[in-house]
Amino acid sequence: MARRYKQGTARAQEALLPPRVEDYVSETNLVRAIDASVDTLDLPELGFTKSGGDLTPGQPAFDPGLLLKLYLYGYLNRVRSSRRLERECRRNLELIWLLEGLVPSYRTIAEFRRVNGKALRAANRDFVMLCHELDLLGGETIAIDGSFFHASASDASITTKKHLETELKKIERDLEAYTQSLDANDAQEDQAGDGLDEDPALAEKLKELKERQARKQAQLERLETSGETQFSRTDPDARALSKGKQQVTGYNVQSCVDDKHKLIVSHEVTNEGNDQNQLSGQCRAAMEIMSVNAITAVADSGYYSEVELAACEAAGATVYVPIPDKHKAVTGQGRLSGKRFQYNSTRDVYICPAGELLPRRGQPQQKNGIRRTRYSRPASQCRDCPLKAVCLPASGAARRIYRSEHAELIEAHRQRMAESGPEKMRQRAGLVEHPFGTLKRWFGWDHFLVRGFKKVRGEMSLMILGYNLLRVVNRLGVGALRDYCVRRKQVGNSQVLTHLAA
């Protein structure tokens, strides 16, 4: 007997389909949350502009809210290309419901993302405030981290000062060679009378080299004027970034994640190769949007900076950042590290391992934005010390200790890390690694499609808005979020917009 398999419905079978598109979209479908949340926004106040450059003259433009809904749906479903989004509008029932059957062209879709970078950032911030209204933000502890995202530019597009200087030297050698060839050709013409014609290919090559030399020289002058060390010929704001073994041509994205429900409360797109100067700025941004005067922040050792720790202290942020071991080079040489020298605040001196006093010498000196005071003994006294073999540097006759103006703050930070550091670092990993992992692995989003800070920051805000929206839906459910959005729209969000403008 032949084996039986499941049978489908014949394609020619007549059927009575639901009479409304509404019936195809369940009450718990994510598109209903997207629809409700975007409808609460006052788009003109947030800065959104209309998109309809490809429409026949006289036709109305597409509602910016409709295009924002389209992008949110697309980014949450790994569809980011404007051409693919246009195709989905024709065949995807969820999008047909969400856009009420409208099908904007890919040009209109792409133009919306291109011109509304700043407005997308405002929309993302408005949603964070909505989360605050729903009591989904703890406002007590945040985790901060940075991650590299690829730019819409290749590694080969990066030009450095060293590369330009090498290129200019090569062009100069080529110019000299071609000039010599032209001189030789002229000499032959003089000997043969008018019998030889100038080589047009040689003259054209010489002209091309001079034009290339002028371009490279202009690029080098641009770098020297701006103080930058590199630039991308494709994306003016992208940079070649490296961290450990990771090397990326792109941007360094900073994010602050609240510990209550792992919502991203603030973020920033930078092109700096490390996180050392980001800590205080991220703390202040998170505190501002959550309207708190004090906060606890946890971050990895890449954020350690005395200047930044002092700025966080002044802003009201208590931070937990591992302190890098800066004594490895000294201990690796078999010498006594600076940690073996004890500071006596009463006498304002350092006590060396041999029990001798190192008094203050001279006035504090500024270095890397920090005032440091030197403490040392006379070289004649260090010369007779029994520990000089394991204390003095090979090129010095006396040991010098430098004390930072933030030394007391750093010591308090060191004690705080000794007491609670390991626990805080475990908390940090569980908080801030999760959102970046979701963006890059779950959403498959690790590179930008647009170029330049203005557009890149808008696209990043769009992605984070989608991430936060999904987190809220998973926490509250589509129905609860939709009901709140309806009430919020009825009451009006003038207070929210006033806060945004401020």
C-alpha cells in the first residue's frame, strides 16, 4: 500500500477569504505596537519632513509617520534596503495593513532616511521618555559600553598622513623621470631639427601626474589643518578603528543601558578609536534623559581615565571601572613599583620601601590634562641606598614619584572597586553586552547603509528605537502598550516636546 502524505489545498480551489485586511493581523502582532507608538509622535515638532520627490506633480506627499512605521518594521525584520522595503510593501500582508495599502517607491523611502537624521534621534528620545512614563526605567544603575559598527566604506578608502606623504614622494619620482624623458626628447629634436614630434602620450601622462599631485597635496593640507591623522574618501566621518584584534572601518557606538529592563536610555555615535574620553559624557546624557541627579555607572577598563572619573564625580555619578595595572613595565624589570611607596598626607611626603622620605619638589606640572607633583630624594642619598638595584631606573640616579591632583579620588575609587568591583563587573556584562549582541546577531545589524555623522546617527537612533520598542512589547505586551499610546495621544504630549526642546 502506498504511503499517504499530508495534502494541501488545490490551487484552483475557490475560497472565501476574510473580507478585511484587518482580519489577517492578530491583536498581538508587533505591527500594532509600531502603529500605535508612531501615532503618538508629533512628527512636525520633532523635525520630520515630508518625502515625495518621485511623485507626479500635484500629488500629495507620503506621511512621514507612514515611512517611519515602514522603517521600524523593516529594521526589526532584517529588511533595511529601500528597494527591498518597496517590494515588501506589495506582498507582505503585515505591511499592507500597516501602510493601509500604500506603496512608496524606493526613492521616497531612501530619501526619508537621508533627510531625517536629526528627527529620528528626537523620535528615539521621545520613546525613551515614554518608557520613563511607564516606569520601565530604574534610573539608579546604568552600564556603559562601546562597540564598532562598519561604515558604508571599505578599508581601502582610508587615507592617512603617512600614506599621503609616501604617495607624494612616489609622484615626485615619477614626475622627475617623465621630465627627464621630455628633456631627452627635446634634445633629440634639437639635434635632428624639426624631424621629431613631441610624444603626446608622454605629455598627457605628465599632466595627469601633476593633477594627482595637486589632489594629494590638498588632502595632506586638509589633514594638517584639521589635526586629524586619517580620513575616508568615501565616508568623510568614518575612521579606521582598532581595539585588541578587532579592526574596523566605521564608527564607535556608545550606549547606556538601564539595569531595570535593559533598555538603552542614551547613545552616541563617535569615530574615536577608544572609549577613554566617553565616560562622563555618557553619564550626563543618561542622567538628563532620566531626570536624576545621581546615578551608578559601570564600565570596562577601556573607560578608565582620571580626568573622566573626576568629571563623573562632579556630575553626581558613582562609577565602577577597573583600574589598569600601569606598573607592569616596572615590575617586569624586577624593580619596585610605585605602589610600594606610601603617601603621608600629614607631612606631604612619600615613604619609600627603605623607610626614607621623598619630599615635594618644584611646582606641579601639567601633563595630559592632569597636574602632577614630583616627589624625590637627592641623588646622593639614593646612591647609598641598599635597595637601589631594585629601585632606581637604569638611566636615573634618583627615584621619582608623581602624584596626580586626583590622587585622593582615585584612591577612593580603588577601595570601591576592591569592595564591590567583581560583582559590578558581572552586572555590567549582563547588562550592556546583551543589547549589542541583539543588534548584531538577532537583527543582523552590524553596518551602516548611510554616510556622514548626521545620517549615521539617525540610522543608529532608528535601530535603537526598534530595539527598545521590542523590549517594551516583550515586557508589557502589544495590547498594554497600544492602550497606553492611545491614552497618551488623547492627553497630548506637549510636556514631552517641551522637555525635548530644552
